Amino acid sequence: MAWFDRSTDPEGQPDGRDDRRGLILSLAAHGLLVLLMVVGFSSAPDNPGPVQVELWAKGTVAEAAPPQEQEEQTPPPVEEPPTPEPPTPDDNAQKAAEAQAEAVRQAAAQQAQLAEAQARAEAAAKAQADAEIALAKERKAREEAERLAQEQAAKAKAEQEAAAKAAKEKAAKEAADKAAKEKAAQEAADKAAAEQAAAEKAAADKAAKDKAAKEKAAQEKAAAEKAAAEQAAKDKAAKAAADKAAADKAAKEKAAKEAAAKREALKAAMRGDVSEAAGIPSGNADRNQRGGGGNDGYAAQVRACVQPGVIYNVPPRSGSGNPTASFRTRLSSNGAVQDVNLTSTSGDPRFDAAVRKGILACSPFPKPPSGRYPSYIDVDYRMYD
């Protein structure tokens, strides 16, 4: 029913239906109390029935007077008792006593019914009061629950908003960290590329410088040989002029020519030793630090000195290529190694380094056949024999 519907208004507060319900319950309890009182009073007779007392005189028999008519009442249906035998005087007195007792009993029953109706009315009133108190408590509890629910909802909403904000800030921080890492990685890659380019440029510059130095040395050597040839020609012309100019100077010029020839022979011998040590063709000789054609002269001695110090795991040979590392080795007057410079790389830095260590370990160098050490020796070391 709509009266017992505990609905709330749009703002979440109880409406007036709970008050109507309490009013209806109160009216029902009072109506029940009034109905019980009316039934109790209407079921009781207005006055008790008459009590008849028969007095018997000695030797006479009195007839019982007929009972007075009472107002018409609606007694509760009772079973008809069996037809009694004609009363005797003692029976009439007993009946009168019983009627009086019945009247007393009915009055007591009416009093009991009235008391019971009053008790029921009080109980109904108390129940109504308890119901109203319970309704008030229930309404208060519902309002408190609604308030707590609203507070919890507001708290949950605030926590959700805070969590969303924290997640957003965390995502932004992670994105910033990722961008910073990517930037740092890119900068490191750029730096590494720049360093590699610089190293390659430095290596190219060094190779160019080494090549230029080698070419310059070759030019200087050619110029020296040309100057020596020109000087020889001049010496020869001077000798011829001296021979023609004065006979007395012939012996002196001859001695000078012989001395010059000895110097040239010594230089040629030294150049031949240097060429043999460097693996440069000289006449019919062709030498290599790790073997080759020709005889077992000075080149074999240098090879035997350098090879033990070259510590390198030579890979299996593939193809006809033979990587060669070329070094210019500067020597002191006693053959000690003063400096070792790479003039031509083999293409393998580890092999170049191993050959350089072998040359440094060969100190002093074997003594040349001429007995004098040159200022430098160019050493070509091939990876494969």
C-alpha cells in the first residue's frame, strides 16, 4: 500500500508518509480498544436476574411465583439443559443460591473482560508508542546511513580524482624520463659517431703523412744518389783534368780516386745490407723477415732475431693475399733499437702491434757484414711465408 511505502524525496530525506503510517496505526489501536470495551459492556446484563426465595409453611405447599419478565436481552446461545423434575422446596432454595452465584460469576467475568480490554488497550497503546519510537529510530538510522553513504561517496570520488591525478602525473613523468633517456642515447650515439669520424680522419691523416714521409725519403734518397753520381762525374772530370794538368799530381789523384772508390764501395755495401734487411730487391737478392728466396745472409739473421718476439695467432690463409707490416727502425751506433715507426699497415692493427713488439724485442740488431750499423733499417714483415 502507498501508506506503508517508505519512500524519500529527491533530496534523500524521508517524506510525510511515515507520519501518516504512524497516525493510522495509532487510530487502529484506539479503535480496537474501544471495540473491546463496547463488546464487554454489551455482553453484560443491565441488572442481575431476580433471586427467588421460597418459604414453606408447616403443612402447606406454596406455589412458586412466576419469575418477573426482564428486558429482552440477547444472551449467548447455550445448550438447553434436560427438563428438570418438579422442584421441591429444597430444590428452589438451591436454585436461588445457584442463580445468585451465577450472577456473581457473571459480574466477575464482566469485570475480568473489562480488565482484559483495558490491558489490551494499554498494550496496544504501548505497542503504538514502541512502534512510533522504532519508526523514529529507524528514520534516524536511515538518515544517518544516507549521510554516511553520501560522505563515503564524496570520499571515494575525492580518492578517485586523486588517483587519476597521480596516474596522470606519473604518466607525464614517465614520458619525460623516456624523452630524456632517448635524448641522452641520441647524444651518446652522435658523440660516438663524431669520435669514430675523428678517429678515422686522424688515421687517414696519419696514413697520408706516413705516405708523404715515405715519398719524401725516397726523393731524398734519389737526390742523394743523383748527387753522388754527379759528384763521381765531377771527381772523374777533375781527375782527368788533373791528369792532363800535371803529371806530378797523378799519384795524388789516383790515391784520391781509390779512396773515393772505397767510400762508394762501403756505401754500396751498406745500401745492400739495408735493402736486404728491408726486403727490397738489390741485384739478385730478395729478402723477407719471415723467409723468402735468396741466401741466408743478414736478412736471415734479422728474421731469426725478430720472429720470436712476434706473438700472434696467424689465421689460416685464404686466397693469394699476404698482409705485410712495414716499419722504419732507427738504430744507435751499437745496434740498439731507438724508435720503431709504422710506415705501411697490414690492415690488421693487432698484427701490426705484434710485429712492432717483435722488432723492439730484437735489440740490439744483428751486426751487419760491413761491421757498422746504419742509422735506420726498413723492415717489411709478411704474415705468411
